[in-house]
Amino acid sequence: MKRICLLLLVFVFLFTAACGDGGENSPAGTNAPATPTPEPASDTRYVRWTVAEARTYPLVCADAEYGWGKLCLLGEQEGKPVLLYGGTEPQTIALDRSYALVAAGPEAVWLGVETALVCLDDQGNQTLSLTLSEKTEDMTCDGDGNLWAAHKSTLTLVRIDGSTETVSLPQGFTAGTLCRLGSGGIGVFASRTKGDVSPVLRLTAEDRDPRPLDGAEAWPMVAPGEGTADFYYYMEWGKDHPLSGGKQIFRFADGRSTPALDLAGLGREGLIRGICPDGADFIVLYTTEDSAGFLRLKRTEAEKQILTMARLENNHINSDLIDRFNAEHPEYYLVSRLYGDEDELHLDILAGERPDLLSGMCVSTEVYAAKGLLADLYPYLEREPELLADLVPSVLKSLETYGGKLTQLCPDYVLYTCAAPKRYVGDADRWTLADLESICTENPELTLWGPERGMKLLDVMLCAILEHFADLESQELHFDSPEFIAYLDFLLEMDQRAQSFSGSFDYAGGEILFCVENFTSVAGESPSAAVSGYVQALTQLDMDALKFVGFPAEGGTGCRINATSLFSVMAGTGNEEAAWTFLRWTLEESVQETMTTYIPIRKRVLEAQLKQAGEGTPETTVTRYRDPVGAANGTNTETYTVTVPAVPGLSEAELNLFRDLLDRAEGLYQDARTHPCYELIYRECADFFSGKKTSAETAASIQSKMAIYLAERG
Amino acid sequence: MKARNGKGAAPGKLRPVFFLLPSLLGTLCFYLLPFLIILVYSFFDDPIRRNYTGFVNYTALLKNHAFSLALKNTMLFLAGAVGSTLLISLLLALALRRLLARSGLIKAALALPLTVPAATIVILVTILLDRYGALNGLIRVIGLKPENWLDGNWARRSMILLYLWKHSGLFTLLLTAALETIPKDEREAALLDGAGKARIFFSIELHHIAPALLFTALAGLFFGFRFFREIGLLFGRYPAEGLYLVQHFMRNVFSLLDYQKLSAGAVLLFLLAALGMGIPALLIRRFGGDGNLLPQRDAPARRKSRFRAGDLLPALILLICALPTLLTLIHALAGEGELRERYAAIWDRRSLDPESVRLLLWPEKLTLESFRVFFSGGGLLRAYGRSLLYTLPAFAVQLPISLCAAWGFARLKGKLRNVLLLLYMILLLLPWEVTLVPNFLIARWLGLLETPWAVWLPSAFSPLPVYLLSKYFQRLPPELREAAELDGAGEWQIFTRISLPNIRPALGSMAFLGFIDLWNMVELPRTLLRQVSLMPLSVTLANIRADAPLGPVFAASLAYLAPPLGLLLLLRPKNLSDQTFIKSADDDSPGRESQNFP
């Protein structure tokens, strides 16, 4: 019995030790285990929000906070520093100097700039003045009225009586923004100098050992929570977070995918500077260029029609698109349902919880199409012949799945192709694996793609390999053939040539057989250095010496479409029409015109972009925030100017070449995430290129696994 | 028999049902009902369209090459793994029984491999058996040709060896316990008659331990199906052809939303299991066999407990059993840089011409950094807390429910008991993949999804401890109960005052196995809790990416070992009953068994 008691004691000890920091959802000081926070009585989701009260002040805002029923807006009015402070009728308090930061306490307000801190009472009288040893980056008050000031890697705790204490963060962390936590203490959005996840560290005046909050990531835009909800965060994509974008505000304690409320359809312009619950209402602090103000949001009776979109990605372009749709359609509320993997989605589908829409990125759409779970979109498009005629036909054709059904649609896309020197490919506009192999055999100094090695080369070849060595429909596989083994050996040899490549990226005259071109847009600004728009590509490539031949393909053109956003309407949900509303909206010309990052699917919009590309653009200068997040917070508004060089106009022949390439596009670009066969070959070849398997072993392994893969579908 | 049941037999017929009821209801809800749902699904084209198709799914499945391959491989794997482990364990039990009889600590060490989390095993196996792993490094040094131990023909053999390593200690303990029950006078008489050791073994000992062998084989099959965790983690969805098991098939067809194939496959598997289990179960009932994992008592010390030259074999075996734990400790004490650098050839696919790695036997610089990271309150520590949160309450509820149910089974007479017990056993053996969807549906219907209840409830009604404990209760001599009844004791009193104290050794075994089963849960939380922030450490470790820091993973693995290890050490002989409870096949004499009771 004693031993059993001892055992229980050990368990209790371990349990307590392990959960000591896990009680982030529980009141401060308790060590209760992390359990999901129950839904509040008033579910703020899925409802329309209306502005019950709006105040705008002619104020250039430096910082703003709302807490304990009081608004604190810090900024300049007519060139003089002021503080707006108070309830519904805030008083304007003239300040002796400019401050950058404000923190609302229960009975006081703190102002800060550089290393100086002052505390004002309810009447605006200064009660305390302090000078800290380091510059303050952000500050907030906890529920007990203590002020916390964040510096680069430390924090200062200023108690009500004015005494200060330095709190260090764990090694490897730098302090970011601070936020009062609903369950007590503060959250520090610490960024980690190494590692991928930056946690939110929790601190209280009593326990100054920073511990991460479970599951919290560094969401830069935060607001204190109420009750047991620690804090709210709102999704921020891109450079700013305008009100008109219909930003969704998430309760941290709820988890990942369901917003606490959305601001869709408020019809206000401005940047969100903060958000705070106030009873059943929400206060949203916002600024425009020369004013600052707040909105009190109240829920209205009319509920929105909920649409759900299953997503296995968290792509910000899709999120923005959903936000915009919500903003422009107050009658709908499109909610992202994020899934960790397809199994979770399958379970929901089998359990009858079918989403209305499916984001096709990272998903094997064919599985759903084969099961008849996806609606054919042609009947919807055929209702509007003009619209159908205005969509790029080759893209539509590429998106077709079973039996010529259009089960997916992308509002924009990337065009994938390959360019090869004419001295090797002549005037041919397509080539096969055999062509490629024979060119390399005849030219022993030639590399396939410069220094690009095994797996990347395989990426380029994978589609052709699958076409050449497998007939999935008739279930014939030839991966164990000598031809495939020889091909693997050839790839290995090319991998070795790439390893010793020391030449330049002279595609026209160098020792490189091809370069892969991802035309993300016609002329738009590239989202990353790895890809380029068509215009940029043409300025870099010597097209007199090069020819677009596509990826090696057995019979096809080798030009492919890579859909950056891919949506399907789920059949049998009863909400197909509403779901189509979303897809139809993405095809609106006004929406398509904003899609400058990738190539639009509407011909008219594309032609307009091509026309612009033909005209060229003059040199321009652009001013940007050095720290967009800091600028949004008001802590760092430093800007810099970049000069975008002039882009020469394209000739009609060059524009026609683009049109021709687009016409030749066939099939979607697939990768290991969306096609199980690719995943299978990819895995095996990874071992081959890392030397863990011989070509014969790899071939046998692929043949055997592909046979099982096909048999499973039999 | 009727006479022996004596007084109160007629009203007593209902009593076992009351004891069984909670477990039956739980099993019905969380185990049988899911199975019945898939039985229904197996006759429809798919769960979405729901068109009745009769036996089409079955005929299609029987013609499916992938399914036949998976079934064949599963049988071969189970036969190879369970068979070889049984044989080796028997040899070990025979070789070590004297040593084991006097050292509870060594017995506990033999159970150590069971406590190592699947994810840690996978990391260590990769380090050892990868193409560039430590074993091939050693082989290269000797001048032999390295092999792909985790691919091709070697994959299945490697996994059988891994199974052998993980379970042979447990099997050895079970069989040693059985060997301990053989009456010494029989062996001595045989020796006097001039019988050799082999003759004694085949004529006397094997006969006595046959039921325990069958019981161990059943436990082996149960662990064999559970072993898919390691195989799945190591090889992904498409392993080498020889390792493509039924679980792979089921998972993959689930990914294709071909749930009808999965359902039909599950029913066929159920029938096969019923057939496969029915025969051993009948044999067990015939022999009345059993086994006990944990040591029951220290044998009288014949000599001082210290190793001699002859103890080299046990020392070696103990080293093998404890090696992963030792390696986990050593790796947890090494710096992250050292670990990454040393094992770059395995995980860093960019390595151009990697040489085989050398196993880390002692860190260049001892550091507690991994422990500091683990205990500094990161995700691993919180996952550890959740492991305790899910395991302890489930364990606390599982124990009384299982005890009552097992007692109910022991008291239940007739074919109903046999049928129910067989059902429990088969439900126990069904892989989790089989009932994935129905379990999800039921949890959703009950509103348990993403709450700890989703884990607690099905775990509390696990058939495993019921099945194990029922065997022990069945061993109790009826005279005990009859005597108590004559003294006016009620059913509850007999259960709590007479029966429970007499199965305390078995309780220890069950507690350990039950705890391990709960502690290592992966599939249940992964399916029903869904959110990463709710996952226990067993899942968190299994989800660790290859590029994640290894040191904290090893530190977490070491901490993960602590609760089961603590349980194992606390359940050492001294706190258990001195009674040994394994009834031999021909030991039907009530007089002899009744000696065991106060």
C-alpha cells in the first residue's frame, strides 16, 4: 500500500511538474493542465457586426490602447503632442514632449519614449517619472497595474510604487511586442534568433520565469483577452491590415481556425492599431493618414450564411482572397477550416461534415473527383457564355479531371516551361527524355541545369518519367526495365556533372542544357527572387539563342500550369450555389485586375496586362516601411526608398510568344504533395541520390511500390 | 459441478452480469459498435453514396493483389516475429530461470524495452540500421559488404529482430513465471529415474507450460498488431514489399476514401482473427493456461546475488535489453551540435559522399542542455503533462472496471462466457485502422472530439486488462468461494476480500501492461484529439521531424520512460503477494491449489 501511495505521489509530482507551465488557460498561480477553454456564452462568430459608435479625432497617431473602459490615443494634433484619454468623451491632454508608446493601466496611463517613462493619473497629472537604462520598444500594463517595458532582450517590470526590476528572457530570444493576458500577467512575443517557432512567453509579477504559452506563435497584432481567453490576435498578411479587408480576429485560446469575429463588410478604411473586448462589444482602434479613432462593434441580429472551405495550406494569398470576399459580401461568411492532413478531412467527409469549398493546394483533388465529391463547374460557367469565352481555354483544359469535368478552378496561375539552347534543340518546340539523354551523351561537358543537382533535376523530369515508364490507366509499369535503370544512372551522372559545374549561368552559350522558367506574371513584381515574370525573363534570356521547349514530355508540349490558388465546390452540401458565388467572385474582372502577382485567368485582364507589358514602364521610386510590423504598431515608422528600374516594352512577337506558350499549356504541374506517385518516386530517388541505394535497387523498389499503389486502386 | 456451486447458484446467475455490465457497455459502445458499423459499411458501395452492393466489396477485395499481399505479409510477419520471439524467450527462460527467480530487478530490466517510446526506437534503429548507420560502419571495418537493413529482403527480418528485442523480455518473464510453477518433485523424480534435461523438458516442463506458451502467443499477436506503430514510423505508407502489412493497405485505401474496401478487409480480418484465435483459445481453455509478467516472489536465496562467469549470458541479455535506454541517456547528455554532426550522413540528404556514422557511445562533452531545453517548458514538456493527464485518469478507471468485468467473466458460466471472451480477444486484436471512422463518428456523436474524454472513455473500457485478468480469476479454486458463501459472504465480499487479494501478482502484471498500453497511445489521440496542442508526448515524439533538435527528443524520451519504469520498479516482488498463481494443466487437485490461499 505504501508503495502504491508512493507511486501515486511520484505521478502527482511528475504531473504537477510537467503541467506547471501548461496552465496557460487557467487563472494565474494554478497549475491545472491545459484543457480547451469552453466557448463563451456569447458566440461572436458567424454574425454580422455593425459599428455602434465611431469616433474620429484629427490626430496623427503614435500609439493607441483601450483598456478598463478608457481610450488612450497618443499622437500629435496640429503639430503638438497630445494624449486623448478617457471614456466616451475622452479629454485631450497636452503633453510637454512627444511620446511613442502608451499603456493603459487600471487607474493610470503610462507614456514612454526612448528610455523615459511617465505615469499620469486619471486627471492627466504626472505622478511618476522614470528613466530606464535601455530604449523601450513596447510596453503594456498587466491586470494588477504593473507596467512592463520591453527592450531588445530584456524587460523591465515597473511596479505601482515606481520600483523597477529587470527580467531577462531565455538565451536566444529577443523581446517583441507585449500584451496583457486575460488570465493574468503579460505575454511577450519573443522572437527566437534560432529555430523556427517563436513562442509567446508568459510572465507575471510574481513569477518572472518566462514560459511559453501552449501553441502560441508570434502573432504580431494582438489584443488582451477577456475572461480566461489569454489574448486575441488578428491575421496580418502583406504590408498592412486595413479595416476594409475584413480582417478576422481570433481568440487565441480557441485554437487555430475559427475566428472570434470578422470585420467583413464594415465599410471603413484605415489600419487596425488594436482591438479589445469591452463587455459584449469589441473596440477597434484604427488610424488613417491624419486621423485616429475607434469603433465600437456590436453584433446584429441578422446572421450570415456560413460557408466553409477545407484547407490544408495556410497560404496568405488564399487568406487574403477569403478576407476580401467576406468584406464584399456581408451576407456570407466564408470560414477557413484548416486541416493538418488529408486524413482529418476524410474523417469529416465520412462523418457527413462536408466543407462547401475545397482548396486544392496540397490536396489530391483526383481522389475527391473520382468519388464524385466535387461539383462540375462547367454548368455554372455555361450559364454565362461571355464569361466562359473570356477564360483562357488552355488553363480550363489543364484543370479538367475525370471525364472532361471541370472540378477545380484557379483565378490565377503560373506558367511553367523550359528553355533550351537552339544549338542543341534546333527549332523544335518540344522534346522527350530520349532527346535530352542523347544531347547530354553527345556533349560530355554539358550539365542539365548548371549546378542544380539530383532531386531538383528529378523534379523537372518526374512528369515525363511517369508518362514514359507507367501507364496508370492500363496499370502497366516499366520501372524495372533496363531502360529506367539506365535512365537513373544517367541522372546520377548528370548529378555528378552538376557537382563539378563551375561555369556561369550563361544559358545561351554555356554548359547548361536548359533552364526552368516559372512565369509568375506577365510584368508584375516578382514575389521572390526564385521566380520571375515573363518580362523579366525575356530581359535576362537571350531569346535569339534559346527556345522554349517545355519540360521533356512523351507526346505533349511540356508546358504546364501551376495553380497558385485552386478551388473546388463540394457536391451535395446544399450550399453549392453559395460556394459558386465565391468562385464566380474570383473571376470578376475587378478581382482579376488586382491579381498582378500571378497570371489572371480572364483573357481581357490578361490582354490588358500584355498591352501594358508592350508599352513598358518608366523608372519609378517606391517608399516602403523598413519594418512593416513595427510601422503598423507605430513603434518603427522608418522608411526607405527604392528605385524600380524602367522596364522596356515587349515587341508584338514577344507578346505572341507568351500567348503561344499559354496556348500550349496542358496539365497541372504536380508535386509530391498532390500526387502519391510523385511522392513515391521522389522518396525512392532521394535515397538513390544520397547514395543509399543503387539504380537497380531503386528501380526495383519503385516498380514494386508502384505496383502496390496501383493494386490498391484496383 | 452443480453440487460444488452449491448454495445460491440460481440467484447468483445474474450477479456476474452486474459485474460485467460497465465493461460490456463500454466495450459495446467503443469497440463492438464501431465494428458493427464497419460490418454494415462493408455491404455498401461507400459510406458517402450508401448504395447496397451485397458481397461485391468482399469479392473485389479477395481479388485485390494489394490486399492479398498485405494479408500474406502480415501473417508471415506475425508468424516470424511471434514464433521466433516465443522460441528465444523459452530458451532464455530455461537458461535464466534460476537467476530470474532471485532477482526482481533483473526481471524488471527485461521489461524495459516495452517502455521505450516508438519514436525513440525509430530514431535509434535509424542510427543503427540505416545504410550509413552504425552497423554498416562496423561491417565495413570488418571488411564485409554493407547491407540495406531497412529495405528489400532485410526489412522484414530487421523488423522481426526489432520485435524480438522489444518483446522477448516480456515473453521470457511470462514463461519464467510458468516454469516456476512446475512442481519440483516431478522434476526430481524424473532425475532420479535417470531422465536427461531434454527428456525432462519435453516430457514434463513443456507439458506444464503449454498453456502459458499459448497465452504468450496470444499476447504476442496483440503486440504484433501494435508493432505497426514502429513500422509505420520507419517506412511510411509504402514500405518494402515484404513489409507491406494489412495496416498499410487500410491506411492507404482510407486515403483514397475507399472505405468500403477497408470495411470489407476489416471484416475478413475479424473472421481470420476469430479463426486464428479460436483454436488457441480453445486450447487455452483446455489447458487452463496463463502467465504472469511480473515476478511473484524472491526464491529462497541459495547463494549470494552476484554474477559469476556463468552469468555472462544474462549480463549480455540485460545489456541488449537496456541498450536503447542507455543510448537514450547518452544521447540526451550530448550536445545538439555533436549529434547533428555525427549523424549527418543519415538525415542530411545533401551529404555528398557520406561515410557510415559511428554510434555515440560517450559524448565528447557532457551537457545537460537537452534536459534544460526539455524542462524549460517547451512543447515536449507540455505534451508530457498531457500524457499524464490522459493516462492516469484512464488507468484509474480502467482498473476497477476491468477487475469487475474479469470477475464477472470468471463467475459467468456456459457458452456465453466463452463467446464473450473470444469476442473481447478478437476486438483486442483488431488494428486501430479498422475502426478509425466509426470511432470518430461515435466520439463526434457523443461530443467527445478534441476533449480528453475522447481518450479516457475508450481507454477505460479496453478489453486487454479484462481479458488478462479474467484468466487469473478463472484460476481461483471454487472451494474458496464456496467456503466463503457458506460463511455467509456476499458476492461483493467474495470479490473484494477473497478474490482480489489472491490475484495481486496478476494485478501487478495487468497494471504494468495496461499502463504501458495507455502510456504509448498514438492512434486514439491522433484521430480524436486532432489538435497538435492536445497531443500527448507519444504522438508529439512520433511527429517530430527529422530536422528537429535531437537532444531534447532524447531527453523527453528519457523522461517518458520514468513513469512506466517507476511502476515497474514499484511492482517488484516485495509489494506483491507471495502467492504464485499459475495453474498447471494437470494440476486440478483443489488441495494443492488451496495451499496458496490463506
